[in-house]
Amino acid sequence: MQLKNEVYDPFEQAAIYYKFIPQFDSYLTANNIKIIWVSSYPRSGNRFFNTLLYFTLFPQNTDFSNFSYVMLDEHLLDKQRPYEQFFIHNINGQKLIFVKTHFPFNARHNLARHTYGAVHIYRNPFDVAISDFIMSEYNSICNDEKN
């Protein structure tokens, strides 16, 4: 069984995540940027919310050319640099960035001091299970699984 390149061992993924947290923390501090967290269980509607957010913030856009820069994914900090490419929104005089996460939030979170607000997306667990099953069948992590 051969795994695709984008699938990390869980311990390797954690090591990569913790390696880039200080860099992202420094970027937020240096630029006085606060975070609006968009939190959900995987397959619960982050992409749909991201689409609504995109067309709310940029109603003149009729394509998805800048779609991937609306919301940063906390789990992919190593792949989404430079952070300057993401849209910084000026709301009520405060610079804000939307960050997607699946981690539970508490005061011990590494970026808690940068929190401005949060959106928590809930979805019926039965729908999540079906969506996850269909997606795992469609994007199988093993090359030889479908043969």
C-alpha cells in the first residue's frame, strides 16, 4: 500500500504544525492582526461558509480567482506562506484575518491572544458521516484501493 504524498503521519503533521506556529504568531504580532476563527468538525460546511464569506466581502467578483486567499487554514500553515497573500480585512479599525480550524479552542491554544471572535459551524452528525464516507470514497488515500 502506497500513500499519497499529501498524507502525513499524525506525529509528523503535529511537528510541522508546531514548527510554523511561532512564525505565524510573529506575523500577527508585527502587523497587529487579530483572528476570527471559523471552527467546525471536518466535512461540516467550512467550504460553503468560505464561499458565502467570499461573495459577501467581494460582491463585485464574479469568479473564484482569489477564493483561496479569503480564509487561511490553520492545519496548512506550512503550505500557505507567505501569509501576506491572504486578505486582511479592516473592520471597525481592527485588522482581521479569517482562520479555519478543526481544533477545539481554549485559553491554552497557541494563538489565543490574537482572537477577535469566532464562528462555530454545526451540522447534523448523520449528514457529516455520509459526507465523510462519500468524500473518502472519492478521494481515497491509497492508490491501490480502487483497483
